[in-house]
Amino acid sequence: MLTDSDSDGLLETKKYLKYHFVTKNMGRSKYFLRIEIAHQKYSVLLFQQKYALDFLEEVGLLGCKSANTPMKAYVNLWFDDSHTLDDAGRYRRLIGKLIYLTVTRSVITFVIRILSRFMHQPRETH
């Protein structure tokens, strides 16, 4: 709940922004930068369900089953002799999209950190 001092600061911020930029108050946001926003009484919840579904569809895994862990344990990705991917740019774009997905899905952060180490020369295993 906003106190009077909080609302004064909010009003001054709005005035400042309106003076320096063209602004429009459109009320509470529901969707911004591919992040769904749900307002509750004392909190705000962020979701990326549509973004995640679009990503799964793009990589052809929309019908896949979920796993308990995001990566198999003890996988050796460092000493791989398989050939490099033909389209390293696609790998980099997918890693970038996964990094953006960590905004709401922090459980994949460790795996993305590991996989992003191979962006300079991705291989089939990665």
C-alpha cells in the first residue's frame, strides 16, 4: 500500500517523465516485453508461459515431456570430438532466448551458464 510520501514521489516522477518524454498513462500493464504480469493485492507476479511455449515450438520440442532436472548429471561437454554445428548463429540465438527465459525460470540458470561457454564453437552435444 502506498503511503502519502510514496505517492508524492510517484507523482513527481510522473511529472518529470512527462516533461522530458512523450508519455501516456495506460493503467496497469498486463504484458510487457513478452512477460505476462499479474497484479495481486500486495505483489506482482511475472510469467513467461507464452514465451516458453513459442520457444519450444521453434526448436521442435512442443510435445516433449518435462524433466525433473534441466540437465543430466556428469555430462562431459568439454572433451567432445563431434563436428561443429553448421549454423553457430542459431545456437547463439537459442542461448540468448534461454537467457531471457531465466527472468522467471531461474532453475535453468546453471545449465544456460554451462551451455553459453560453447557459443564460440558449438557442437552437436551442446
